Amino acid sequence: MPYVFSLLVIAFSVVTLIDIITRRDDQVNHLPKIAWMVLAILIPIVGGLVWWAVGRDYPAREERQGGWRGAAAATGGIRIVDDRAPRDTRSADLRTTEQQLADLEREIEADRLRAELARRRAERGE
């Protein structure tokens, strides 16, 4: 019986290492691949569990149409499609952080200048 647990740990470690090695660098989260490999080798169970939980990038899930599987059976075979489901309509901001900060600084400066103009107009009685 103790051999079974050891074999399971070895198999889990091998599968984890294979997954780490075969992942592209852009599919690895939080640490470089070599660090994940060292972690998976030195602490096999915990390192493997952490890898599978947060270390790898999972592909995006496809949105299913028509709700859950039992809907067709509950409606006599008629498929109900919910068109009221919210869609993500936000556009991706492709600016770098530096560009975003520069834009914010320009907006702050423009607001400051508008406030200064309003103050000067109020002083002149316009």
C-alpha cells in the first residue's frame, strides 16, 4: 500500500513536469518556467497543486447557448435561447501604462486650467 502512494506522487510529478515543459512562456503565470519546475521537483505534491491551480493559463471557455442541458427535456424538446444575457461590450485598452498615465496627467492639467479660467472670469465679473 505505501508503494501505491509513492507511485501516485511520482506519476503526478511527471505529469506536472511534462505540462510545465510543454507550455509556451506566455501560458505560464506568476513565475518563470524554470522556477515552476524547481518548485514541482522540490515540493512534489504542493508544487504540483499550486501549478495546476494558478501557474498555468487555461484556455477561455466557450459560452454555451441555450442554458443548461436539461432545458430541452423540460420544454418537450424545444430549445430556449436566452438573448437577454449580458455581453461584454468593453473594448480592450491597448495603451501602455505609461501612455495611460500621461493621458491622465494631461486630463488633470486641463481640469486645473479650466478651474483657473473659471476663477479668473469670476474675479472679472464675467
